[in-house]
Amino acid sequence: MHELSIAISLIDLAMEAVQDAGLEGPVQVVRVRVGALSGVVAEALDFAWETAAEGTICEGARLEIEQVPGRVRCEACKSETQLDDPPTFACGNCGRPTAEIIAGKEMDLMALELEDRAETYGTQE
Amino acid sequence: MKPRILEVRTKILKKNDEIARALRDRFADLGVYVINVVSSPGAGKTELLTRVMKVLSERGLTVAAVVGDLATENDAERLAESGCKAKQILTGTMCHLEADMVEQAIEEFDLESVDLLFIENVGNLVCPQGFDLGEDLRMLLFPSTEGEDKPLKYPTLINTCDLVALSKMDLAGPVEFDTQTARANCESARPGVPIVETSARTGEGIQKLADLLAAQIENKNSKRAQYL
């Protein structure tokens, strides 16, 4: 269950981002992108999220997880194909083993949605 | 009311990555080669490492190790039987090591005199994957007793490994371990990965593994010498 560590990192990042932008919470939506080869299970992250968010500016925020499939590029036939889940690291076109991964390792915080309190924050740019 | 959207676009493990990068730079400056050892629990990491560390230090290398476990100092004590320095990291409930734990654990090592540092991760085939520890090489132990299809069950971690040591090969016969299929399964999870067959009990493959690691260290040092 390393997803709890990941959820805690997410909240730290969210707090930092909100602060840097000169805003305040609460955060309503947290959008993340998680690759199929990242070792993160979306359900486990979702489960850990609620616990980790308690008492923070992310408490009650919805976690939106965009899952990115794994993709490989084949040196031999030059094609790019999507990996199955669970993956076998072979070209989907010619079947040769492929070591070059071009997508699927993502584990990114993409964006946060906050309630717009323009009256509190002043004019929006 | 329309929500306000804050674009962030940053890696979730940014903090760990930053610490790992700093560690990697420091290791490079001081000429320390670092190996992150991963496997399931009970794969024989400590036993194999103790053997390999002894062989490498007999060849004149200064070797040290840190080892992560949820509880007990047993593994550090066993690793120290090799004659090398070993430090236990207690992770409490954590299922993997993170870069800051390594950073803290090596504080008392005189890194300048260390040639090779093993980081024995917590036994786990899922969680250690995304956590960079500043290592040069990630080694997987895969014991014969776990059955040849293990790499097919945990392909994503194995895909991040640079070297596979098949361990407990002295038990391959009794458990009817199909070595050829096991090798093919490792290949399918990580095409082209070097595979060494070892047994800490009989000593099979220990010299070969030591040769392989020594060559990697040599390679890094000669690159470093060019750079300096």
C-alpha cells in the first residue's frame, strides 16, 4: 500500500501549489494522471486519498484519476503499440521484445480546482 | 459559481526524486557505486548480499550496506557478518524505502572511503518501484522456490530492474524449477536483462555476480576519471 505515501505527497504538493498561487483552500477537485506502468493502483490511491486528505485543505476533495495505458516503440519494425494490462513487453505489431517504453510511467499532479471566491481574492486574471 | 482551476503539472514524487537526484550527485562525486536490491520477502537478499559483500571486500573494495525492514535489526546484524558496515533502517509500517530514509541512514558512513553501497529494500514486489533511491543499478532477486511464473505476475517492477539474480538455485531441483522458462519470463518483463544463477548456500554464481558488479563499478570509475 505505497499509495498512502503517494496520497500524502499529493496533498503536500497541492498545499504548496495553492499557497504559491496566493490562494486558500478548500480544494474541490484534484486531477492526477497515473500510468499503467507506474505501479500505482487507482483504486488503492482512491482509498488512501480520503484518509490522507482528512484535516487538510484537500479534505472532501474529489480525486480524478486519468489512467494512461503503457506504450512501447519497437526498434525492429518502428511501430508504436499499446501494452496489455498486465503487460508483456513485446511489440503489439511484430511480437518482438521491446524495451523502449514511451508512455505509462506517469504519476503526475495535473491540476487543482478551487472554489472561485473572486470577491475574496480580487479580480481574476 | 465557476471553479478556479490551478494548473500544476508536476510529478507526484517530486520531493523523493529531488532527494534521490542529490544523493546520486553526491555518490558520483565521492565515487560510490550504489545498488538497490529488490525482491519479495524471503527471497534471500540478506544471505546473498552477505556472501557477495564478503567476496568483494576480499577483492579490496570497501563495501557498505543499508537494509530496510518494518521491524528488527536482524538483517543489519547478518549483513555485518560479512565484515562490512551495515545499518538498519526501520520503516515501521512502510512497505518500501524512500530516498530520505537512505539519506538519513548513510549519515554515519564515511562515504569517501566506500566503493560500493548496497541498499537492501523492504521485501515487496510492488511498492519500491516508483521510489528512486539514487542508485546506479537496480537488482532483482528471484528465488527458484517462488515458481517460474513470478516475473509474469509482477512485470512492472521487474521492468525497472537492470540485473536479475536467480537465487536459491540449490533448491531448483527439489522444487522442479524450470530455469529456462524462468529466464524467458524475466526476458518478457525486461527484454535483454542480464540474469545470473546463484545459490548463497553452495556458492554457485557468487563469483560471477561479484565479477559483474565489479565490472560495473570499474566502468563508472573510469567514466568518473575521464570527467575529473
